[in-house]
Amino acid sequence: MTRLNIKEEAARCLMCNDAPCSAACKKGDPARAIRAVRFDNEKGASKWIKDCSEKDLEAAEKACIHYDRPIRIREIVSSLPAPKAEDTKKKDLPSLGITFCGIPCENPFFLASSAVCTNYEMVAAAFEAGWAGVYYKTICFEEIKEVSPRFDAVKRADGSFAGFRNMEQLSENPVEMDFDILRRLKKNYPTKIIVASIMGATEEEWINLAKMAEDAGVDAIELNFSCPQMKFAGMGSDVGQNPELVAYHTIFVKRAVNIPVIAKMTPNVGTMTIVATSAFLAGADGISAINTIKSVTMGGEVSGKKVISGYSGAAVKPISLRFILEIAMNPVLKDVQISGIGGIYTWRDAVDYLTLGCRNLQVCTAIMEYGQRIIDDLKEGLQTYLAERGVEKLEDIVGEEVKNFLTPAGLDRSTMVFPTIDRDKCIGCGRCYISCTDGGHQAISFGEDRAPKIIGTKCVGCHLCRLVCPTGAMGTAKRIPKKAQA
């Protein structure tokens, strides 16, 4: 199997709890190896099945309970890269330690303020699993009553979430209960970072909640200016779209406490820098971006009715990165520290956020879909990436990609790059021809031999063909001046 096929087959895995395949395997953990592949950590997968015999893997495959056909465990295993001795020595891997708003964190991965952290037991389990901290579900004085059902998902062909619709609001617990939970968490896990997310309806409420959070011993406070589905007017994203209100509330909270204050941004604005600048100039130590995007999905009715509510998951990641880049490129905000949120599933997603300037990463939808266990591959994959690059400290990659972004006016329009075709990988499906003919510049010919050919006089180097190719057969040539095309 090629790398692409390994990924496709691993994507079929149901990610079972107490996986029967691993229970049937006497000398390894095939389910764990497949999970590593699923989350882009192929180089860390082999160690989970290195002692397995062909008989072990055959037993694991027979035990697979997939509703369609068993996962081809033996083929996946045979195609995994062999582990190197140095890959298995954790002591040789770079530390993921990083500071955020002056707070030392063992790694950048935190639970986002959401359904994944609503009580002591959930957060404690996450800490035991290796998560560095939590933005606890937003605490407020209002009586919160949630609707049922309240989730919906836009799914891919394999059943995984492309995007996730969420109607939840804030914590339903009494205020005193939530702060007691935070107090106990900090006492029992002193090295973990506890951030209290709060939301007030009045200035007095904002101040009182902030003081209660500080008294509970939390490390920082996040101001929720961004929840898109609040039942109550004048809260959540109603505030977050107003720079004056954001500055007003931030100033009063900063005056009330001595711990770092982080303002959480709504993406339901045309530009985020105006609101982020208001929060920063009002004293915010950090910016969290983004909360969920107001959206419509046609499923997930509530009491027979449909509703506009927040959208998250992999689909929102490019939008989140756009807002984060906007903040990172703004000279006024050069000293603000950023916590990135939106579609983080794998260590590759984490790298995208870190290299655009984030020092802290919040995860929600991926945990709701696959569980807290994803932290293993997030950490190991990121450590392996750093080690392969020879990077000693995580913060060395923070913001390194910002300089590579330009406005459209600054782009090179005098040169182009032709696509190339790898005949060994091309299977003659004609997808490149169809897309170029119907959606491009009619620059690919396709005859009876089923071998696509680039028509150089028509090709403009848009590379739509490369994006639609299912086998990775389309590559790139050297960049050349446009006048040299002929």
C-alpha cells in the first residue's frame, strides 16, 4: 500500500473503545498503531506492533468489528516505516515546554472552554492523559438551560466530521460549584494550568467573577466575548463585535485581578484586529481566537425547528488561521500572546498555528469526536517534527511563517510553474483532464491511451490538476519567467 492508501485505510478504523483487534493481539496494540497513522504520526506507529507476529496480526484482523469489512491491519503494518532506535528514546526528543502570558506550560495543548471540560472528573482525566491545561467551561451568574438535541455535524464520506454544529452555551453548574472544582483541580494538579473562562451581564458581574476566579487559585482568566448562541441579549458575541464594550469590560477585569487576562475573540466580524486591539490596549495579556462561527446546518433540529448557531471543527481552520495571521501581522499587536483555536486535530495542525504566532493551542471538536487520547499523537508527532528539523525549543518556531505572507499586491505575477506528470503514479483516471477542461484553461489532452498530456501553450500554471489528482501523480516544475513559456 502507498502512504496515501495507508491513510485511507486507517481513516476507515472505527477507533473503538477497548478495541477487539488489540485484545486479540498477544504482543502489541494494533489499534494504537492505526490511531497513530490516523493522526499523522506514522513514524510513531511501528513501536506499537514491533513484536507482533503474522499470526498476532491475523488474529487482530479477524477480531475487527467494522460494520463493512475488517481493517487491513497486516497491510497497514507492512507499509509502516521501520522505527529507528533514536525515535523510541523520549529523552532525545525536544521538550514541548513553552510560556504563555508569562505562565510556564509543559506543552501547548489545552482543553478549550466547551463541553469537553464541564466537571472535575473530565479535566482530571485529561491532565492524567497529558494535556497541559484547561480553559474551563465558561462560568456565569445566569441560569443556563441547554436544548436537546444540540449538536449536528457535516460529515465526510467516511463518517468523520468535516464540521460540527454546537448549540451549547455556558456552564450549567452553580457558580460556587465551578470555582470549587477549579480550586480542587489546582490543588491536586499544581503543575497544570487552570484558566477560568467567565462571562458577565453587567460590570459588577464581570468583576465579581474575576475575583472569585483569582481566589480559587486559577492561573489566568479568559473573557468570553464570543459565544454565538447566547439566549441572553448583550452577552457573548454581542459584546465581542463591539470594540468599546470589549475594552470597557477588559479594563475593569484587569483592575480587579493580578493574574493574566485573555480576551476570547468572535470570528463573526469582518476584521478582528479592531476588537483585538481594543482588548490589548485595555490591558489584555493574551488573545484567544477563534470561537465558533455563526452558521446554518440543515440537520439537527431542536423541537422541530432549525437554528443559527456555532460551527467548529476542521472546516473552520483556514478561517481561524486567517484571523490569527491578521493579528500576528498587526504592528500594534506585536507583543500580544495568542491562543489558537479551530480545527486542531493533528500535530500538523498545531504546527500551522504555532508558526503563525500562537504559543498556546485549544482543542475541542477533535476531543468530542475522538476523545482525550489524541494528546499522545499530538505531542509525539510535534516532538518528532521538531527533532527532525533540529529545533531545540518549541518557541523557536513560533511565528516563523508570518514573514512569508504577502498581500495580493505583493505577489510575483511575472513567473509561473508548470505542472508535471509522474507516469509511474498516473493511473489514467482523467480527473485532471475533466477539471482543467470544465474548470480551468483546457490545457490537458486525454486520448485513447489514457495518458494525460500538458498543453504548454494553454497552461497558465494554476495547478487545479494537481489538487484534484487522486494519486499524487501531478508534480511541479521549476519556476520560469512567463515570457519564456513558448
